[in-house]
Amino acid sequence: MALPIQEQAKYWGIAAVAFLAGLWLLGDVILPFILGGAIAYILDPVADWMERKGASRVLAVSLITFVAVVVFAVVILLVIPLLIEQATNLVQNLPGIFNSMLSFMTERFPSLLEDGSAMQESLSNLGETIQSRGLDLLNTVVGSLTGLVNVIVLVFFVPVVAFYLLLDWDRMVANIDNLLPRDHAPVIRTLASRIDNTLASFIRGQGTVCLILGTFYAVALMVVGLQFGLVVGFIAGLISFIPFVGAIFGGILAIGLAVFQFWGEWIWIGAVGAIFMVGQMVEGNILTPKLVGNSVGLHPVWLIFALSAFGALFGFVGLLVAVPVTASLGVIARFGIDHYKSSRLYKGLSHDQPVDSE
């Protein structure tokens, strides 16, 4: 006989609390395992496809690992140094950019920015403040990434964890399936399948969209000669998983930089704006429909809330698990709503009563 609903709710609640407590207590300790698990999850369809083509699981995982290591090494050696250099230069040049903006506004609106006014002083100090804060942030990030422990974690542990998880992925899924409570196994499998479809659509599909958009923005902005184009394109692509936010934020930043760099050369300023317009058209009409589809069901507001809440509670690890957890909760919520709408609680007793015929 199945456990009462109250007992089931208690045990599932304990499991949820234990999961959140583990995130909070372990923190960065589980970071390489979360990253490794995410990489294994993303690459598992590739390994399955190679197995269907006749390769063994070991050979498939070994080939995938080799290609991933080569790509990672190329990115580290070629892209990351240039990205750090441009980011550092951008932070260092922010005071000059703000001073140029101040001069521009002074010329156009002299009454608004009179000498000694509070707004003029605020704008004058804003650039230096951002520079000092930005340099501190960059030094902290660079210092943490170049520390011995973090280098070992990122370069050694994450690929090793991803390799072993990818190698045993199907076996782990089968073992977890054997541990499911028999009475609820069909429902849990259904929910797990829906969650997997949602995560596959969002993480694999939207991740590919972000990568394509980031590459397009960075290359196109560098082609038109925009300073710090690589950084702006990288930022715009990175946050493109929130609809319109990446293009709006990146577009405003890029056009703002273009105004000061190309002032008077309107064709180049227009070219920068056109780059983001083309990016949005390609994303909305080609990339997102083809790679993501319409089955994700993650509203941008929920994404922003989840990232803010999990980031505040669990730090960087929380940011990594925010989207998967939110997607899973969304699937469970939709499943519950479907059952609620088919229940007597929603329909009432009137649907059970026969209709009198005259």
C-alpha cells in the first residue's frame, strides 16, 4: 500500500531542504562537479550519436574529450588574453569616456551642467569611481583565476569529472531509475522526460544561440573598428539567454562607445546599431525557433528572479543551478496545474450532475 500523501510530502520536502542545504554548505567545493555534470549533460547526445554510428562508449567519450581540450586550449591561448586586455582597457578608459560625455552634454545643455553644479560634480566623479571599482573587480577575478587551486580545479578536475560522468552517464540514469519508488515511477519518468526536454531546449539550444550571437557581435564590432568590440560582443552574447536583454544592453553600450569614437562619422555609428538589429532579426527568426523552439516555458521575469535569488543565496554555484532548478520547478508546476484543472476541486460538482432533458 502506498504511503499517505502527508508522508510523501514530508519525505520530498526533506529531500528538497537537504538539496538546498547542501548547496549552501558546500558552496564552491561542489563547483567542479556541477560544471563537470553540466558539460557531461550537454555532450551526452553527441556520445549517444557516436555510439549509434558504431563507436564504443569509451572511444566516443575519448574523441569528444580530445576535441574539447583542443578547443579549450585555443580559447585560452588566443581569446582570453585579448578579452582580458580589452576589458582592462575599457575600465581604464571609462573616466575619459565620461569626461567626453560631460563635455558633449556641456556643449549641448550648458544650463543643465553649470560649473560647480551637483550634477557636474557627480558626472565628473562617476568615471573615477567606476575605474577604481572596476580595476579592483578585475584584479580580484584575474587573481582568483590565476591562483594555483582554481587553476587546478578549472584545468584538471572539471575535465576529469566531465569525462567520468559522460562515460557512465547512461549507467547512472539506469541506476537512478531503479531507485525510484515503484508506485510513482511512471509519473516521475514522465516529469523527468519533460524536464530533460526543457533543459535540452534551453541549455543546449540557448547556449548555442548565445555562442553564435556572441561570436557574431564580437567579430562584427571588431570589423567596423569599434574599440572594446570583443568585450561588448562577449557581454551581449553571454546575457542573450534573457530575451532582448543582451541586445538592448549590448546595443546601448556599443552605440554609446561608437558615439564618442566615431562622432561625426554617422555611417559607422549606424553600422554598430545595424549589427545589433541584424543580430536580433537572426535570433528571433532563425536561431531561437530552430535551436530552442517554443517548449521551454521559462519566462524572462522568472529567469531574472531565479538568477537574483539563487545568486544571492548560494553565490556563483547558485547562478549555475538557477536555470535548471527553475526549469524543473516550472515543469512540475505545469504538471500540477494540469492535474488541478482535471480535478473536482477545479471543475466542481456541477460537471458530475446529469443535465435534465425536457
